[in-house]
Amino acid sequence: MLLLGIILFGMLIGAGAQYILNGIHRPIDWTTALISGLVGSFVGGMLLSLIGGDGLALRPSGILGSLVGALIVTAGMGWYQSRKA
């Protein structure tokens, strides 16, 4: 059940990052949302939570870090895909 919650949280954070970067005019790519959400949550969320002194508990600093990490990963993936094309 915890794994399902982590995957769902990652997808929501990744979808939010795509929404912030692309606006409402482009549909959400759920594969990219899953990847960027999970990677961004792991890197950004853990880093900001540990820097903020919150440990690994679910706190606002971790959620904000997850979103920032997902934004960076989504922007990087978009840059790579546009360069590849």
C-alpha cells in the first residue's frame, strides 16, 4: 500500500510540474510525470527535508523540494527530447 501511495504521489508531483512548465494547453504525459515525479521527489524532497532539519518525515519542505526537483527533471527531459528531435 505504501508503494502505491509513493507512486501516486510521484505522478501527482510530476503532473504538477508539467502543468507549471507547459500550462493547460498541452496534455500531461503520464510516463514523463511518473519518472520526473519519482526522481524529483527522491532527489529534491530528500535533499530539502534533510537541509531543513525535518528528517525523512513528510513535511512541507519535502513536498516543496519534490516539486522543485520534478520541475528540474521535467525541464531537463523536455530539453533533451527537443534536442534529440
